[in-house]
Amino acid sequence: MKEAKQKKNVPVLPWMRSPIDVSLFEECPLHLFPCLDPRLEVALKNMGFSSLFPVQVAVWQETVGPGAFERDLCINSPTGSGKTLAYALPIVNVLSSRAVKCLRALVVLPTRDLALQVKEVFAAIAPAVGLSVGLAVGQTSIADEISELIKRPKLEAGICYDPEDISLELQSSVDILVATPGRLMDHINTTKGFTLKHLRYLVVDETDRLLREAYQSWLPTVLQLTRSSDESLFPCGKTILPSTFGSMNTIRRCGVERGFKGRSYPRLVKIVLSATLTQDPSKLALLDLHHPLLLTAGQRRYQLPEKLKSFKLICESKLKPLYLVALLRDLGGEKCIVFTSSVESAHRLCTLLNFFGDLQIKIGEYSGLQHQRVRSKTLEEFRGGKIQVLISSDGMTRGMDVEGVRNVINYDVPKFIKTYIHRAGRTARAGQTGRCFTLLRKDEDKRFKQLLQKADSDSCPVHSVASNSIEALHSVYVSALEKLKETVVSETTRKRKINFKSSGADKRKQEKHLKE
Ligand SMILES: Nc1ncnc2c1ncn2[C@@H]1O[C@H](COP(=O)(O)OP(=O)(O)OP(=O)(O)O)[C@@H](O)[C@H]1O
């Protein structure tokens, strides 16, 4: 209680008190958009976009427009409002005139699936202006990733080269890199030729999530590597003189311009975003923002998508699976994501539902318990419509953008408003309508109301399911529960065996090691 009070009293940083209100901007048709490279206009049309969303217009103003990337941007805009293109478009537009290929923009995301999603957006526009986009997420082996990211010089046969010179001439194959923190650190620490010294743009997407976890200190490392050093202020002969192959340096000089206060220039421009951006000064300080500007939609800190409708279903705990099945039947196979409070309950619920027999809905599990390969396959099938219902834990779903998700169901009530926002935000995206249903016990209702009020949402009518459809499901439920129990027992035994075998192997290894 005391801690909660203290949190409320954390002062809001002065620059956060006068944000730019994104909701005052209007959608802008592509042909009226100022300074947009015509090749990008074509690429956007090929994506099926005819205009740009308010947040995209507002960010453009502060980047390519009059703002000219002079300030770092903190963007707090609702889920599904188009934040990805809001940063991808200006970065690609501005880099379209670059002469030499090197890594100039880095986008960091907390999960692999999210990084893949963002890479797709860049890949849809960047090639139109001759830019390449890379991915560093650990989806393939590090060797494969390196060969995608780093270009080796073509060496002439018969000539003896100094290995030092060759390593200097390894070049980036990509202009823009989308990465998860772990793999990014692997490349920083071990990949020859991987350098951030030409980096001009750093995007930290899902900022609050990325700042919550240190992920091998990726942020201080990136900031350190892109900061001006004495060497770049007074470059020594080695860096001034081009090597045999003509190496290139981005020299960050200390700026004397107003507001730069001795910071290096050209500086690293930062864009940080979330639908629930943190206001915590100590967290924001980690980003070392330059003259930051906040862009936010409206006056409220937390916002739900405009066309989202929230509903609640009040039922006893033990009847929750029956209410869920009845609801899924009512939704008639529409694409839907069901959220549980943990990876274990997602697994159990998915197993149970699949024992219900003739639901005529394909249900898939999507959680951190699974191997990445399995998870990616499930997501692909969900995108393609092969699976209609995804049972998911929270960890993996931030930012996930799947077309046609009409409904979100909170099987377990979210504890925090941020969780509600990110879960509900998987529907009602890009101006579409969507519904979020929450299953509640009676005694949870009051807390849930208070939770929704934090997003200024008072409207959450009760959605009822026919009591006869609940009764009709009873006998199937009992047998499904029996099968679930058997499955849980056999899974636990299997796990124990695997653990026993692996600990035995570890012991044998240790003994062998001691003998040696
Ligand atoms: N100008 C546009 N016209 C039409 N659709 C768009 C436009 N910009 C983005 N979209 C679509 O809107 C959807 C949401 O975009 P995006 O994933 O960038 O949202 P977001 O604000 O990052 O959401 P979240 O906070 O959940 O990550 C995507 O399907 C995207 O293709």
C-alpha cells in the first residue's frame, strides 16, 4: 500500500507536461503528404494504404517535417494506431538519399515474433528506395545471421592480404537492423565487422517492457558505443586516412548548437514508443534523451482504441471453462485470442478445450512454455486462419498484429490496467471495431471497474450466455476434465523422467571430468 502511494507521488518530468496531442492531427491522404519520396508512396499504395494515420502525420512533422529530427521523440499512442510505420517511414525516407551502405538505423524489440513483424514493415518500404533491412533475433544460426549482415570483401587470388586490413573492410550488408537485445549483444560482442559507429537512429519499441529488463545491459552498451569519444573529436591518423580499400567514418563532433550542451553531433536520434509509456524519471533517464518531445493521444495517460467495446461475463470460478466454450460458440469461429494469467494455465486450458470434441473451432496454444519454432508455426496458422482461437499467456502478445482478430477474451482478469490495454489492443486495430470480454467472479467486479476507470472507461456491460447452453455442456465438460487430469499426470511423469535422465547425464559428465 505504502509502495503504491509512493509510486503515485513520483513527479512527472517537466517536458512530459506539455505534449503534442496526436489526436488533433487528421489522417492525411498519401498524395497530399509533404516531402514523401514518390517511390515510398508507391510502396505504401502496394501495401494497401491510401492515407497516413494521425500518429504517423504527427511524427513526420517532427522528423522529416519542420522538426527535422532535432529532438528525441517519446510516443505514447494507443495500440493499433500505427506506431510502427510512424517511425519506419521517416527513417526510410531520410536514409533514401544515403550514398554508402552502412548500419544507420537500429530498432530494438523485446521478442522475436515482434521483431519479425516490424522487419516486415521495413521490408515492405525500404527496398523501394534501395535500402536493405536485416534481422538479428536468433531465428537462424549466428553464422547464417552474420552472412546476412556482414559483407566480406572480394579478394583477388594470388595476393597476400594483411588480415588486419581485411577485417577493417568488412562492411554492413544492411542499412537498417531490427533486433532483439540478446542477439544484438551477441553481434556487438563477437561479430567481426559489426559496428554501431555510423548509427544515426535508435528506436526502442515497447519501451516500458524493454526498460523493465536489463537484457545484458544492451542499452548502456549501445549508448556507449554511439557516444562521441576523444578519438572521434581528434581523430588520429589511422581514422582520417582511408585504408587501402577506402574506409569511412561517422565522426561525431561536439555540437555547439543551442540545446546540445556538449553532446556529440551528428547525434544519435532516439525514438521510443509504447501504448503505455512509462513516466518514471529514473527509467526514462536510462535512455539519455536529447531535448525530448512527448507525443500522446489526448489528455489521458492510458487509452483504449476508439472502436473497442468492453464486456464482462460474471460466473463462478469452476464454471469458467463452460462460459468460455459457450462464448466461443456464440462468436461462431471469429478470430479470437484468449488470455490466461500464466503459461501453465494457457497450456491446461488449451488441452482442456481440445477435449471438448465437436467445437468445430481450431484452437492453438501460444506461450513462452513452447519452443520458438512451435510458437511461430502456431502464429502463422492463426494469421492464415487455420487456427481460429489462440490461447495465450501475456508475455508474448505485446504489439502482436494479426489481421482480423475480432475478439479478445480475458479468461483470467488482468491485474494491471497496462495488461488490459495490451491484451485488448490485439483487436480494434487500425480503426477497426473489436470486442474485449472479461470473465469475472462476482467478488472481482469492483476491482475490475476501478481498473477500467484508469483508462477512463466506464462502459463495460454484462454479456450473458444462455444458461441452457451452459447446462448442455456439463457432461462433455466432466469427461474433458477427466482426460485433462490423465494428460497432466502423464506429462508430469514424462517431465520427471527427462529431468532425471538429464541430471544423470550431468552427474556422469561430472564424474568423468573428476577422473580426468
Ligand atoms: N496508414 C495506414 N493505413 C492503413 N493501415 C495502417 C496504416 N498504418 C498502419 N496500418 C495498420 O495498422 C495496424 C496497426 O499498426 P501497428 O502494428 O504499427 O500498431 P501499433 O500502434 O504499433 O500497435 P501496438 O501498440 O499494439 O504495437 C497494422 O495492421 C498496420 O498494417
